[in-house]
Amino acid sequence: MNLYLIRHAIAEEETSSGEDSQRELTDKGAKKMRLIAKGLRTLGVDFDLIVSSPYIRAVQTAEILSEVFKKKKFVLSDHLMPMGDIDLLIAEINEKYSVNSLAIVGHEPYLSTFVSLLTTGGAPIEMTFKKGGVCHLSTDDMHHTRKATLEWLLTPGVLVELGEH
């Protein structure tokens, strides 16, 4: 299975209500995410399903991916919220999503922790996962082992450049 971990795009610093979950993408963030998605397409990336955090900025990021990749829908997972449980996310993936390629839209430091768990067994790895950044992991099976190979980690800048061509 190919896993594409995607950090949400640039969002507002805060909302009038002060609710972190309600922060929306900025215009700049939405435009940049559209180019990032086009850059992923240029690389030949595709996915069967998009799973997103229910936070507004992640949902808006997933909507852009869905539009650019012409996917009919995406699903939300509470396990992708910033304080979500990675073990429950893995169980959800194993139980519900029989796909070859999955896009996962979420937040930091959750995504870096997920990468660490699957690539090193949980030993922390130093990585900068920028807003709009994408990490590609490949795994044969997450039912019996929690092992994945880090294929690449691309910054938004590289993906934007690819998306502009």
C-alpha cells in the first residue's frame, strides 16, 4: 500500500471564536495547495481514497486534492485530529480501507509521529513537515507488522514548482 501523508495547507492563525478546529485555509494556502496537488499529479501520484482530519483546514485541503485528482469523495476520521490515536487510525485503515493507495490529510506533530512509528518502530526521527508537505511511505501490510519504507518527503516549494509546469 502506498501512503501519502499530507499536511494541511497554510491556514489562518486564529478564528474569531478562538476554535482551533475552525481555522480555514488562507487564500494563499488554497492557491498553493492547488499547485501542490498538480505537482503530485506531475509526479504520477494517484490515490484510491483520501482520508482527512475533520478540522476545517484539513477538510479544505482534502477538497482541493479531491478536485484536482477528480475523486468523488473523501472520508473524515476523528483519529486524524491533532490529539488522535495513531493505533486507532491504523486499525481503521486495516478494517475499512482496502485500497492500494491512500492519501492521509492531517496535522503536525501527528504526521511526523506516524512516520516515526512506521519507519523506525517509534524512535523519533528529526523531520520538518511543512504545511502542504507530502511524505510517501510504502508498506506491504499493516495488519501484522507496522513497518513502512520512507520513499520520499517533499517540501511544498518543490511540489509547487512541479505544479507550475
